[in-house]
Amino acid sequence: MATILVVDDILDAGVLIKRILSRKGHTVHPFTEEEDALSFARKNQVDLAILDMKLKKMSGVEVLEELKKISPDIRVMMLTGYPTLETARESLKLGADEYCVKPIDKGELEGKVAEILRK
Amino acid sequence: MLKHLFRHLTYQVFSPGTLLRNKYNAFREVLRHDNIALERIADLEEIYYEDQYADWARIAWLCRELSTSTRIMIDKLQEMSPTRYMGLQEYHKKIDFYIQLGTSVPEPDFSPPYLVPLGEHATDPNLTGGKASSLARVASRTDIPVLPGFVVTANAFNYFLESNGLRERLDSALRRIRPCKTNQLQELAREMEEEVLTAPVPNIIADELLESAEHLLQAVSCSGLILRSSAVAEDGVVSFAGQYDSVLNVGPENILETYKRILAGKYRAKALFYRILYGLTDSETPMAVLVQPMLDPLVSGVMYTKDPGVQDRDVLGIYAVPGHSDGLMDGTAAPCTTLVPRTGPGEPAGEDSDPDTRCLLDHAQRQTLIGLGLELERIGQAPQDVEWGVDVNGRILVLQTRPIRNTPKSVEPARDLQISAEILASGGQRAASGVASGPVHMLNSWNELADVPDQCILLVPALSPELAQVVHRLRGVVARSGSRASHFASVARELGLPVLVHPDSLNGVLSNRTITLDADRTLIYDGEVRELLQLFERGQPGMDNRSVHRLGRVMERISRLTLTDPASPRFNPESCRSMHDLVRFVHEKSVSEMFSLVGKGGRGLRRARQLKSDLPISMYILDIDDGLFETDRDQVTVTPEEFKSVPMWALWWGLSSPDVAWDKKLLHVDWEEFDRISAGIFKADSALLSSYAVLSANYMHLMLRFGYHFSVVDALCGSESKNNYINFRFKGGGASFDGRLLRIEFITRVLTHHGFTVTSKADLLDARCSRDEEKVIQKRLAILGRLLAKTRLLDMRLDSTDQIDDLVNDFLEG
């Protein structure tokens, strides 16, 4: 089972993801502050990060770039309600495994996470 | 959204007839776009599953059209019912985004530099194209002699298109190309070439080009220039061998026209088809042009550092002709050949003991050439296909170098394989490896390319690059002249298409006779030699179409249908995973919106006219669009003779069938409602208790109230079979529950017999059929009408299952 980090400026969104993925046996840590998430990633082994695109200080793409510097093997799923082709191409270029668009339901989220962790 | 809701509520309160008409109009739009969307899905599926070649411009356009039609369907469904289906737009946006991400190509770069000298700055293949960039690498990183020159960049080409607004015009032609139609391909190709040739070269490029050309001519003091195509992706994953132009002896006065001619060559039929065949997009293969001084070679030719024509051992092959090598490339000249065995990727083992006696190169030149080849192989990190020339001073110059593509390994037939088929011809030279069987087609003129039949073995006078545009129809080629150093041989090797060059083979063989061509062993057999074909099947690489791969990545977002069961709790917007799901969902929901078109109280029927007929039915008719023949509009009544609506007419035909006896004294209204609300106060033919029909020319929504049961028939019946459907619901009755169930069983059996899908729950029955021809729908509506007439009071008379068998038989015979 995986350790998953969720960064979303809305706490409820992170908590919801935690509720869904915890049931699948994963350990999920939701964050609303990108700095907190990055320092968590520096100290702990994280298998997967789920990043929203609109965050408080940085963009999801910037957090992705930082996370890849901390741990090049980390898997990343971008999850946004405001998709653009530019951020999608940029994220995939920087090594994101998936670029997912909200709304996303329980089944789709579970499926995508399982798919990324299998890679 | 709010706009829809406000309008909806306003109409509902003030003008219910308008609401009904709007709902119907929105429904018609849903059906229209349902058709378009399903067509687009089918087009894309054809490209994907049946390997139909299509330009990426077509694929991207089909995706956009699909997305637009789906969005309109959602809009229209929300017009029909503004408060339901709120999340649909969001799911559409999401799926649309995934498809766009998979199908959009990055914007072309049209920023400077537009010209770069052939040196270190020209080594980026995305800027200067395959040919120029590999030559620039040789010029800047080795001592190998290369002619000087400069490159008009790919960005200059992009700027040329942009400044003339050509991208959109080219895309509109590209998306109409169906490569299977050779004539249409040629016509569109001419159209596009014309667009390019008539557009002016922007000054910023023209000035720089003319100035640099003058400088080059002065610097090397030669009479003219040579302009060569150097497209991005050329010589990369695929070779584009011979598909694009080179123009010799260009003077300064012709340079702009020649530049455009080479750009236009990108849209010549053979080059277009070749590009589409490999699934490369037009915008990712922009055309750079290499400009060099004209060389008048004494001897020129091709060198393969690992000759693909010799498969049993490693050999370096040199093919030489006097003067220019055009004849060698287009397959008309026979070169003299030198083969040098090699021991491995390093050094050659020495010169062939028996070099071609006509060889045009002396020993020292051959040694120099071999040395150059090995160095090019080293820096290119792969075996190379090198074009070279010898200038007046006897110096060998490299004109072009590109990696040799992997070629399929020929299959060695097992030694004990006995082939009994008659050998029609043997000998000649293999130009591309492989075994194939098919009927012979003789091509006498290049004008007859459009008539080349599918899956034939083509017999041609020479291995011309023109053949590339029909390559998808060929199983093999036998040419009277040409060599494996020709461009088409290179194309054929990429595709695994066997090609044999034989000066007099197949003389006298009749067209359409089936033969088996074994290019590896240079044999032609009569008939189909199964044993040999089976052996070869394992080695066949097949064409690898990159657009099909790319399309594959988004295909599940386009066509995979996961919403199949409208009764499932997963039949909701959240479960839509593809455009097809959305289309299915909206269609289903719009039909059910129409099914509940008018509330039970008859709301929305204020302008309806009362039906006067021989049947004792109280019914009101609302014509929303051409459902009645033109009569006096102020009349408050209407007769069945005025029905213009096809479904209504058909149903009435059955309902008024002469074999059903009606009790004229018993007016058929909603007796339950009559009992509940009136206790005799209302008149029995009041609109509140009556049946009604909403009609258009090919649509009918009918609510029949007979006694204690009601039925709804919603049907579309027109010339477009795809749109046609009947939805029928039947409920209730005045008899005991068992009596009602027996009647449901009777109806189920009759309707199932006539092709309806029937589901029932207690005394509620739903029957549907769809996508049938107009005549079939009419016939079924007539049956439904007769069935409704027959079953009016049937439940009162039923008390055992045995009666059902007789009744069903009676009805079906009647």
C-alpha cells in the first residue's frame, strides 16, 4: 500500500480524497500549504503526489517540479478543475504520470491511482 | 442556464403551447446532432479499426465536430428540462479536454532565424530539416568535403504559411483527403500546390534569400545553384525517399519561384500520401530548403555502408552512374555496382575480388569513398545511405547522408520445402525483400495510377517514385528497369513490400493471372504458393501508422460506450467516460423528456382542436409543426382525414380498423379521473379527461385514456431510419389485478412478436423499438393502434392464462 500526498488549497477536497483512498488501504496526507507538503516530502518517503493546479502561492506545475527534484522517482497525478493544454503539456514534460480533470468520481480516482502505482 | 430556466418558467406559466413547441424544436435539434455525432464516431472508428489512412487534419476536425455536436445536444436537452442534467456540461468539458490534449498539435514556430549557414548553427533537425541538418553535422564535425551553402529554415516555411493565411486553407483541403480515392487526392493536391505557388514570399525572407544566394554564387564562382528539399522528419523516423524535390541549375532570377516550387512539392500527391501513410502531420513536417552551388559531377551515385539488398552477409555497396545521379534515383538508369564484404561494424575485409568492370571510379577513389562511408557511419551511429559526387578535380563530395532503415529479414524456406508450382520467371535483382501473391496488373502509363486495383502485383516499366501514392494497394512490384538504389525501392523496403527488377519477366503473362512473387530468391511462380506465403507471414513488419497510434490514445474518450443500460443506476452524467456515452445519455434523456411531454392534466394544450371522428373517443389535437393538412385554422374541430402526421395517420389506421367493434354509446375518457374529480359535474368530453395528441409531420406524442387505463405512444417516423423510434407505455385498468396482468401478458406477446422490446413491472408495460425503416415503423404503429382498440376492455373479460394463447393467435391472424 502506498503513501500518498495530496495538495489542494481547499481542505475539504483533500479530505475527500483521503477518505476514498484510505479505504483502499493507502496512507493519505492532505495539505493546503504547498511548503508544508514539500517539507513532508523531504523527510518522508512518498509514493504518489496528487496536485491541484491552483494553489495558494505556487502553481501545481511548480510543486511538481520541486517534488521531482526532491525525489525523481515520485509519481505525480495532476488534478484540476481548470485544465489548459499548456499546463497539461508542461506537466507531462516535467514527468507527471497523469493529468486528470475534475469532476472525478470515486471509481475513476481509484482506477487512476491504481494504474499509476502499477507503472 | 439561468436564461433557460427563466424562459422555461415564463412559458410554463404564460404560454404553455409555446413551451411545448420549443421543447419539440429542441428535441429535433438533439436528434439532428445525434446523427452528426454518431457519424463522426463512425468515421473515427473506421480510421482507427480499419486502418483507413487519414490526414491528421481530418482526425482533429472530426474530433472537433463530434465535440461541438455533443455540446449542442447537451444545450438542447437543458432547454428541454433546465433543472435536470446540470453536471453534463462539466463532463463534456472534461472529456473534450482529454481529446484535445491527445489530438492537438503544438503551434508551429514562426520566429527567426529564417536563414542559417550550413554549419554548426544548422544542425538542429527541427530547424533545418533532416537532409540539411545531417549534412551540417558532417560539415561542422568532420573533415569530409561537403559543398558550402545555407538553409532557409522550417520556421521560414511556417512564417510563409502564417503571413499568407494558408494554414486554414490547407487544413480544409487536407481533411477532405481520402487516400483510397487517387483521383480526388490528385485534385486536392493540385489545389494545395496552387495555393502555395500563388502566395508571395514575405519580404523579410525574400530579401535575405536573394542576398545570400548572390554571396554564395560570387564566393564559389559557379553558374547556378541547387535547391534541395529538407523537410522536418525527412530522413528521421521515415525516409521520404524521393518524395520531395530538388531543382538543379537555378539562377538568381528564379530563386524565389524555385523556393516556392520546393515548398509546394510538399503537397504533391505522392509526397502527401507518403506522409499520411506514416501518420505524420502537415504542421510537424515543415519544409526547410538547402541551397548549395551547382556541382556538375563527373560521376555520382549512392553508397550503402550496409547494403539492404544483400541479406545473407554484411556488404558495403557502391552504385555509380556517369554525370548526375537522377536516373539512378528515379529507377531508370542501371548503375555499375561494387560490393565490398565487411567483417563487422568496423573495417571492410577488402575490396570485392571481382569489381564491376565498367566501374567508373578508380581504386583510390573507391578506397576514399569507403573510408568516408565508415566515418559517416561512425558519427551517424548507424549504417548510412550516402549520396556522393565526384567534381572536376576528382574530389569526392558528400551530397547527402541518412541512416538506413531497418529492413525486414527475409525468411529462408526450410530446405526440404518442396514447391510444386510452375516457375514463370527466375533471375533479375531483388530491390526489396519479401514474398507476396496476387493478381497481376500491368501499368503502361503513369496516368493510369488511379486504376490500379487493390491487392495486386503491379508490373511497371520502371521503379518511379510516383508509385508511392498507390503503395497501399500493392502486394508486390515487378519492374522492367530500376535498381535497389532507387527511391521507390527504399520506400518499399520500409513497408516490407517485395520488389523485383527483371528486364523481361512476365512477358506474355496475362493481366489478372494470380502469381506468387518471391523477391528474395528472385522467382515468380504461377498461382498462389501457400507454403511460401505462410513462411513469410512471420517476418512481415506491416505498415506502422503513427496517426492510428496517436488516435488510439484518445479512442476510449471518443467511442467506448460504457453507458449501455438506461435502467442502471450508473446511467448518469457522472458515469459518462466518452463522447459516445454523452451522446447516448442525452439521446435517451431527450426521448424520455418527450415521453412525458404533457402533464396528466393536459397542461399545455390550450390551443388544441377537438377531434371529430366515427370512434367514440374524446381527443384533442395540438399541431406543432405541419402535423395537419392546411384547413381553416379557426376551426375548433379537426377530422382524421386532416392528419398529415405520418405516425398519427398510421396509428389511426390501426385504431379505426374495421374488425374492431366500438360501442358508440360508451365515450372513452379517463373514467378514474372522471370518478375522482367530477362526480358528474364535468362534461365527459372535457379536455381534462380526454385523450390528446401532439403532432408534427413525422412526430406523434399520443396520450390515450380509455376507461381505467392509459397509454402513451411517442413516435418518430421519417425517412432517416436512424432517428425513428416508438416508445409505448401502458398502465392500469378497471378489472382485478390478475385481469390486468393477463392483459399485459397478451400485449407483451403480440408486441414481442412484432419486433418490440418489452419490459413490464406489475401492470406497467414499456415497449420500444428504434432505428427501423419508415415503413416498418408505420406498420408497427398500425399494429399498435389495432392492439389498443382490441384491448380497451379486455381485462374485464380475462380470467385465465389459457385464454391468452387463443387471443394472441386470433390477433396475429387477424
